[in-house]
Amino acid sequence: MPYVNQENIPEWMNYGLKGSVEQLFIPSNQPLTAELSHFISCVNGEATPRISGENAFDALKVIWEVEDKLGLLAHEETSAQSKASAVA
């Protein structure tokens, strides 16, 4: 990220600044298209998955626990532990 000298910023832009200006990278492609393209590349052996299966499973356990705490599931086995043991 390039350094931005705040002395060169017009006064009206300084309102609310807390020390620095950050440039954001906004991809021009569609997120779902990029995700599917990467998935296909992984299936074809041209790329490595960005997220491991273990990390994905950990994320699912967190989601299941949140669902359990919110009472969003009406299945017989709703605890994250029972789901995790069923998958493992």
C-alpha cells in the first residue's frame, strides 16, 4: 500500500480520519464465478484449494454450534458434537 501524505489531502477530506488512508482492493470479477473457476481448477489438478478440509470442517462446527444456540434446527440430533462425530 503506498504511503499517503495527509498534508496533501484537502481539509474537507480529513473529517473523521484517524491517522491514515487505506486503499481498498475491489476485485472486478464476480465472487461466485471466481469461486467456481477456482474449484474447477482444483478438480483439474491445476490449483490447490485455498481452504483445507480441516478448516472447512472447523467452520461447519462453529456454524452448527451457533444454530444450536439459536434453536434454528429441528432435527433429532442438533448438537455440534453429535454432527461432528457423525461426519468423522
